[in-house]
Amino acid sequence: MTLKVLDGRLSATFNIDGKHYQRYLNRRAAVVSALCDQLLLHDEIFVPTQDYFTAAALVRILGADNLIALLEEERIRFIRLRGFFGYVRGTAPEGRLVAMNSPGKLVTAPLDQAIEKSLAAVQQQKNDHRRLIDLLLARSTQLELATVVDAIHRDAYADLSQASLWKDDYRLSNPDLIALPGVEEMGVRVLGPSSDISNNVVDACLALGLMNIELYLAKEFQCDSVSTGSPIGDCISLKLPRLLGEGGNSIDPQRLWSFLEVAGVPDISGALASDPTRLKDYMKLTRGRDAVAFRNWFHGKADLSEKELVKAYIEVLRETPWIQTGGGKVLRMIASLGLGAFGLGLAVDAAASTIDSFVVDEYVRGRGAKFFVERLAKFSGRLRLRSLPDHGE
């Protein structure tokens, strides 16, 4: 089973002032941390974007070769949402969430132009530049933001009606409209760095709109998990089971690292942010068979508390497979030496085959989580050693 996640934290959400690219670069540590989390927890990462400054900023943060590798290995994909959205009021008090186009802006440009012009913000080798464009085209799916907003605006209003900022006066007989204060006639308000979701009901509505957009995309692309980039994402866990099915979840990365720290693995995102040349090694580590086993094991324990999760891992450590006992090792040795050719015949061959096809496979599947944690701990140790002053490899 391929585990998929939609992560809005990895998106440079469009701001009308055009400074979202720089704001994304300023979040470098948080971006690398989110990427490290999802490479551990999921096989594929879906990133929503509107103008591909997200991709350009990832080139600056990770390096072109690392982004190329992520795209080539299909660990990361982009969902291009054409347009931008806001709360629009007409001449009357009522308004609604609506998607808009802005002629001449990258948010509404054709897909290939949006990619090429966004990547122009960063310098790359000529071959890397062409390869990145081709890969981004291949790993992108474009949707009209207007279609998505039309599908989710009522959900956003319903969520807003449960917030403390809501007043019954805001509700209208037409379910597509609400009457929120603070926007002038024929005015538009969008999310931005000055948004105040705690005190401004329009900003809260916009934040809930963004969250519902991300939830819609997660369902559309059959994701198992969602990490929202919305500033009001605290309530996301309440909606996931309804939208994604009972298996849908929003795994808290802090819970992951709390568990790994107990298992002897500190958070390594800081080291990778400082030294992105090791990211390919980390990618290789997180795509192996043991990494897949760890992901399946961890997701299967999503309902456990931190204490229960640690207890479950201790049980894995305590269990010793029969293949490691004396009898198992002897039979493995017989099989490896080819003693079936010396008169022991098909019985040994059949027994060895049984071990290989059942015991070993079951062992790998059942203990893959343990093996992966051990390898991750060793990788973390090498990273720490490399970061020491005057250390050379």
C-alpha cells in the first residue's frame, strides 16, 4: 500500500503582495523539518501550489539535484491550483468565498509558463533547469481553484459557525452567502501575513477556506493523511475521518519525534537543513523495505498514546524470531551450504524454501520497524559526527 500525504506546510501559499517566495525562504528550517517528517511517514508527498514559487524556493533550500531526485523517485508531486481566492463582498452586506484570476500573474498563467517563469527566480545549471521543467510538468496535476472553492465554501461556513467569532446575524437564507463585517462594498480580502484569525471573522473564514481546500485535495488524490498550511489547522483532526474515511488521519510529527527520541534517534532535520548534501542519503534510507515496514507499523499505531506507542515498540524489541534460535540457524546453514546435493535431498531444499518464503519474509515484515529505527539512529550519528568542527570524512 502506498501511503500518501498532502502537506500544505510545504506550500508557498500565494500572497497578493508577491512576497510569498521570500517568506517561504525565511521558513527554511520549518520546510526542511516538514519534508523530513513526511519522507519518514509517507511514500508520496502532494504539495499544493499556485505559481511554482514553491518549487523555486525548494531549489534554493535543498539544491536542484535534491529536488530533481525527489521528483524522479516520485516522492513529491505538485497540485497546481490555478487562480487565488478571497472573501468578496458586493454592494449589499452579503459576500462569499470565491476564486479569482489575475491576468498577467503567474497564478493564472498556463502550467508550463508558470513553471518556467517561477524557476527563473533561481540560477541553475542549464541541464538541471531543463530537467526540472520536464519533471515538474510530469509530476504536476492542474486544477481550477474556482472548481475547488465552489465545492468547499459551504463547509468553510459551517466550520466558521462553530467558532467563537460567529454570530447568527452572519447567516443568510442563501447558503452560498454570508454577511461578514469588515469588508467594504465591492471589496476583497485575502489571507496574508497581517491576517488575524483570532479576532477577525473574515480572516478566520479565509483560514478555514484554505483548510477545506487542502482537505478536498487530500480526498481527491486519495491521501491517507493531511498536514495543513492553514493557520487554523487545529480542528483538522475532527474532519479527517469524515472526509478521508476512518483510516484518514493527521499524524502529529511531534509525536513521531518524541517516539524516535525515546528510541535513541534525535530530530535530524536541523542537521539536514545545514547540510542538504546528505538529503539523498536520507531519501535512500526512507525508501527501503524496512522504511516501508516502519511506516506501516507506525500508521497502524496512530490511535495509541505516546506511552502506548513506546510500549508497543518495546514488545517488538523483546520478540525473537525462531530463525535466530539455534535450530533455525542450523537449518539456515544447511540450506546455505547446499547440503541437499549430498543426499539430504528435497526435504532440506523444501524446508529451506519454507524458511525463505515464510519465516524470513514474516521476520522482515514484522521486524522492519526495528531495523529501520536502528539504521536511522546510525545515520543520525553520522550526521552529528559530520557536523562537529574540524571533522572530515
